[in-house]
Amino acid sequence: MTTSRLEIGTWWRAARGNAPPSVVDAIVTATLIFLGACGDAPASDAQRSSGTNASATPAGESVPVRQSFHMEVLSAPSPVTVAGTRQLRYELLLVNFAEEPLLMEHVAVMDAGDGTELASLEPDSLGRSLGRPGADASAAPRLFQPGGVGVLYLEIPLQGEAPTILEHRVRYRGTRGSSGAAALVRGAPTPVRSDEPVLLSPPVRGGPWVAVYHPSWERGHRRVVYAVGGRGRIPGRFAVDWFRVDSSGRHAAPSEDAVADWHGHGADVLAVAHGRVAAVRTDMPQSPTRSGHASPPLADATGNYVALDIGGGRYAFYEHLQPGSIRVQVGERVQPGQVLAAVGYTGSTAGPHLHFHLADGPAPLGAEGLPFVLDRFEVIGSYGASDVLSGDPWRSPEPGRGGVRVGELPAPNTVVVFGSLEH
């Protein structure tokens, strides 16, 4: 079956009425990419080289139809600046529908408009970037058994303007019942959102605070997909856990077991923007000690929380709040910097801290995480992924990463100060 761009555009305009022409054009382009990507082609050496059309097939040569990977982007990305670098942070879902195991060898992310390769993931980087829900921990992460599922966590740096549509190309080999030759599948066309991340005031004041998160952590916010309401979502895609430390890097003194001895416990939690209180939970108790803290069920993982509707389909979430500290009610209007509650130790948490994220709906687990940037903060140090909250002093900032930062999301495990340093 052949379908022209004009036919698709006519159908889509009729279905959507007065949609803007730019939106129509993006959807038509994505649809044509999809229609042209239904088969898997053997990958030649020329096709594997950078800057070539990896799905091109010589004239007159047929493209074999093969069972392989289903590919789907979980949520369309929009550019966000992290530590001075604009990037696209999103996830590619992969499912092996073939009857044999498939070994993933290479993934390329392309600008579907001009064919430019934006990112190339070789075996080592693929192994680090793949999450395999339910897979045997001892199994090779790139090997997908029949029915195997994986999530590829992507951070694509941008040079210049963001592309309008992304396309994904996966090179793989069948490991049983096929010739074993490398094959290529292209697909998962997805539009790139043009809206900029919302600029927020800080959710806490003073410092030092550590922005605790990392995309490679197996059970970090980014890698936990919640299948709530029949759809998988990542509410914590851009979540940050804010832990307060002292000038020596300790997060508690004298006792780590005593909740009241944690430096962040009881700190003011602040509204990040003008908004309306959309949801509040206040009924979760707090253990006075970490050793006495019971692991809650999934429904109680957030602990006490406040959600603010800050407009534009965006909701700001503040979680693990101290019992009795919440000062606002549902429907109340708030101003940036207004005190909402205090940092506590409720829900699923390793210690007193503020969990903060932005999402596209008012449900803590049933919404997609959205990017945001903070209006101003000062970077005074950083930790590695393995030594954060070790109680050791932080390292000096990397060259070009220290000092006052404006309109950014802090890098993972960065030590920051908001306004003046609090003692």
C-alpha cells in the first residue's frame, strides 16, 4: 500500500479541524517515517558508518520482513539545560517479538528531518543505559529473550536547534534459527516538544544541599516505571532528592539513626511558583528513628505530600513531609517562596529529605515527569554516583561547573547553595 503526504495531510486536517499547519506537518512526517519503517533490512558496512542513511536499500533489492523489536518512546522529550548543556532526556521502550533471542549491537538516534546522527550507542554504553525490568541480573543486558522487555535511558546532547522529529535505528543479531547476520530496524519516530522547561524558584533555601539523583542508578527515580492505571509512566524522570549537609559533608550529627539529628529535618519547604494547591496528604506518621521506620506499601511511598498546580498542565510535587507541618489546603493560592511545609521522614525514604519533581498530572505515581530549571543557585561542589551521602567532604566543582548558575537543572549529586549559606 502506498500513501501520499497529501492524502495523510488531508485526512489529519479533517480529523483535527483547525490544528496549526506546523503541527500537521510534524505528524505527517512522523507517519511517513513509520510507514516506511515496517521492515528490517540487513545492515551493510556502508550503512553502519556515521552520516549515512542506515535504512537505505539498493534499487531493486527487496527488504526482508522479520520479527524483531517493537520500539516506542514513552514520553515525547523537550530540551532542558543540565549543568550548562542542552539535552533531550527520554526513554525508548523495546520489546522482542521474535521467536529467537536478539542481541542488540548498536543504537543510533537520528534527526529525522535531515538524517543527522545525534547519538551513537555502542555495546559498552548500551549495557550501561539499558534497564531490563524482570530480567535475570546475571544475564547480558543486551540480549533480549523472546518476549523480553528493555528500557533504553537516553540523554542526547544538543548542538544548536533541537530537531523536530527523532528517529531510532537499532542494529541487532538473531542468535537462534536465523543466519546470524546483522539486521537493522528503524522506527519509534517521535516529535520533540517545542515548549521550554518552566523556570522555578528553589524548593528550599540556604544550604548546602545535595541534588541527589543519577540516571544510571538501577532503582533511582529515572529507572522506576510505574504501571498505574494501565499505562507505564515515569513520574520521577527529572526528580531531585534534596539532602541537607553540613560544611564537612555530613548529613546527620551526632546520630544518623535519630531523625531529628539530620540537618535537613524540619527545614522550610517553599512554593516554586505562583499556583494553586491541587492535593495534600497529611495522615502519614513519622518514626523518631530510622531503625524504627517501616517500609510502606506503594500507595504510601510518597509519605505526606503537597502538589501545586502551577499552570500549563504542570504540577509540582513535594514529598516525605513532616507530620503536622503542612500549612496549606487544597484550593489555596500560593506565591513563590511561600512556606508550604517542613522536610520530614514519611513514606519510602532512606532519611529525612525533600523529594521534588514536576509532572503533567496531579497523581504522584500516575503522571509523566516533566523537565524544569531553577532560576538561580550556586554550585560549591559535587559527589560521584557511588560516594554521595557518604559523610565525606565533597569535591571541588568540575572546571566551568562551579559558581552561580542561572536557568539550569543541577548536575547529578551537585552541592548547591540557594541565596546565602545557612549555618
